[in-house]
Amino acid sequence: MRCWRRVVGQSKAPALSGAALLCWLAITSGLGAEPHLIDEHSTSPVRFRVQAVSDDPEQLRCQFTSIQIAILEKLNRADAKNLTKMGAIVVPDRWDFRELDYSPMPGASTWARTHGKALIVHQQAQAFGAYENGKLIHWGPVSSGAARRPTPSGCFHLNWKSKGRRSTVNKAWFLPWAFNFINKDGISFHQYELPGYPASHGCVRLLSRDAKWLYRWGDQWDLGPRGWRIEKQGTPVWVVGGYDYKQDAPWMEREYLAYGARIALGQEMGVREKVPTPSPAAEQESVHVAATEDLEQPTGEAGSI
């Protein structure tokens, strides 16, 4: 299917197939969707709407540029091949902002400010943010653990990384750009399919470009000469809360969009709940537990998917 665009000086428009006509109508009318406007007092610079999406991948590529599809992947927590399976997607009213301006993650974090680098994964929002000195520098969608095996919440650290490993759950599953953060359970960040909801076996799935970025940006642990004692922890990771599997995706709801598709941490309003910032004592306890476990050398496969 080709997208028809009028050429200056062309006297007669070419005949359009039914699919091409639908594609052209989608471009010119936006499928007729009325925007769900955010609250007037929201600080988000972007307004969002929910609009219908065709199940034809070619129509998606016709209606949106590759850069716009990349933003839609993040807003809808789904990779491009799954966007067309959703029926409806969240779309911004404009495309000329920085990628960070579309982020649901807070632009600054008091907790992250206490660390040079830090990662926050918000499970209810199915999104992560990377921070340097408390400021958000990168974000992306995630697919965390499904209901039968949810991703643990709490404070952790990046441990070891691999450009690619096979899962111990099923060796047919290859996990590119893996970065472990719970060593005893084999739970890692890694590239894998993002279907638009939590679907993993406990790991935190990422888009390919985000997994590669994290692989290069994050700091690993430093182990002692014998390889069983942690001498220096890797980048801190805070996995916030859990996911309400009985509810629809919150990033598609009016209440969420009315807040500018933003979440908040600490004592501020969140998507579903108020999540207290980890105390230094709680964080140190997590560090102590991790440091005193019988650690296995990272020579096997990542444990989950």
C-alpha cells in the first residue's frame, strides 16, 4: 500500500484503493478523535488524546513518521508491531518537543539526587527513568512481571551485564542487552517484546534502543579478587510499587491523561497510590542483604524473561 500525496501541477489524482483511502483519511482527519484535554493547571507541555488505530502496520507507517512511531511506542508501552494490535492508542497533540517532555517520569527526584546515577522503575506506570544528580536524562516504557510472577519492588543495584544470554526458563528465549539487578533470582533489564502490559517472568523488558542505552550508561558492581564479595555496588535501582492487574492500563485513562500523563513520587499524587521515598536505613538494609548473599558468578544465563 502506498500513501498518496498530491504533487504540485498534477491535474488528476490517482485512483485510491480502499486501504489507501482510509490511510489518507486518517492523515487528514486524525480518525475524527476528540482530544482528551489535560487539566488547565497541569505543568505538562503536551496534551494527549486516545484515538483509534488500524490493525494494518502499513497504515501506521503511512499515518506517522518513524520518529513519531518511536514516541508512540513509549507513550503506549508497546513496540511498533504491537501498536497495531491495541485498537486505540495515546497520541500527543504535537510532535516538536524533546523526548523527555513526553515522559511520565518526574523531571527531578529527591531520592535520585543522593546518587550520581540512579534508575527508577514505576510498575503501575510501566515506565522507567534514568537520573543523574537527581535530574531525568532518559526514559522509556517497560513490561515488568506478569501477575503469575511479578517483578519484586524495593531498592536494588545494577550488578553484571551481558550483550546477550539465553533464559534459564526457556533456552529458546534469547535476551539481548541484559543488565542484572537481582542476582539470586536472575532478574534483569533486557530487550524483549513489549506488548503494552506486564508480561515477563519477573524481568523488566525494554525497547531495543533503551536496553542498549542502559547497557552503556549503567555501572556494574565491583567484585573482590575471588569474585564472591561486592566491593562496590552498581547503579542504584528503585522499583516502585506493584501493578494492579485487575484494572485497565492507567496510561489510557482520563484521570491519568488529565494529570498530563505524569506520575509523581514521594508525597505527591501518583497514578494509583502514594509511594513513600525509600529511607536511607531501608536502602542500606537492601544493600546489606545483597552483599551478604552467596553470590554466584555471572557465568550462566539470565534467569527470567
